Amino acid sequence: MTENNYSELLSSIRWDQAGLVPAIVQDAQSKEVLMMAYMNKESLQLSVESGVTWYWSRSRNELWNKGATSGHTQQIVSMAYDCDGDTLLVKVLQKGPACHTGRYNCFFNAIEVNSETAPAAKAEQTAADRFATLGQLESIIAERYAERPEGSYTSYLFEKGVDKILKKVGEEASEVIIAAKNKDNDELRSEVSDLIFHIMVLLRERELPLDDVIREINSRHGKPTTNKMR
């Protein structure tokens, strides 16, 4: 970023009286909101120039590079500010947990909400909601990747590495073929579920968002197929 562009960026941000702006940090893959921190002009510049997150600690009154001591770094994928210029959105590739407690994200204290108060919202659910489970699964896999809880099969796969994950993808793909050949839909349903799960584990290990796969599928929609035999 040139000096002129950086000056323009700084003038576009509505800094508070302390010279800070809140930064919402989101996992670029799972879309999970990980944390909220503050940036000042210097930390914003360091973040833009280095490609990793820098914040201003209000408690310590100093700059801090996320993950510098813990190793739980945040590689920046994109940054944006909102319509009012008073909040930043930082999409990152999170290495390890984002929270100092060791949790995947900082927002693990759930608040119960009376769902009966919004029946109209339920009625307006679209067909896209049928894929909400995949989004939830992507978030759970991201959590296991970051926290690595003992006894978790997903943690085991990540610990063993990509070769083990690829082996499982291959095994499950074979099981899908066998179930289909056997014309056993109960077995096929189960094996396809296993295959999708292991593919999503592979996507997380390779830091490839499911959204990118969906985008690729959408880009092919309506395009003529090529005949490789010609």
C-alpha cells in the first residue's frame, strides 16, 4: 500500500477518543467469529504491511502481535471497514485457538434466547437452510483443528496428517462405490455421509474453504462440458 493510499485509509476510519477502532476477527474458512480486539493507526499499518494481525492492548497499553508468543498466529486473508468506518472486519487463517483460554473462539458463553418470539423468521427459511448442517460441521471441524481435544477422532486425523486423511477419503470413496453397486441405499447414505465428513476434514487441513468449492461449482453452472475424447 502506498503512503497516499494508507493516508486515505486512516482518514476513512472513525477512530474513538483513544485513537482506537474495534476489529472483528473471522475465520476465513468456517466463517466463525473468533474474537474482537482493538487496533490503532500503528497496529493497522503493521497488519496491512506484514499480512498478520497486530492489535493494541488496552490493558497493557502496548502493541501486540497475535500469536507471537503462543504460536497461534492469524494470517490475514482480507480486511474491510463498515459503512460508518467505525469497525473493521478481518478475515484470517487462524493457527491454533484464537482465545487465550485455549478455545477455538472467544464466544463460547452461550445465552439462551426464546425462539418462540420469532415464528415469522422460522417460516421464511429458504431451501439454502438444508445445507446449514454442512456449515455447522465446518465450524466443528475448525474447532477440533484448533483445540485438538483428546479422544476426538477428528483431532486424531489432524494429528496423523494429510496422508492419513487422504487414506480415509480413499477408503470412504470405495465404500460409497460398493454401497451403490449393492443397491443398498441405507448403506449408501451412511457411506456418503462418512465421505463428506472426511473431505471436509481434508479441506480444513489444506486451508481450502468450502465456500471456494461451492463457488467453483457455481462457476461451472450452465457452461458446456468439454469432450476430452475429441
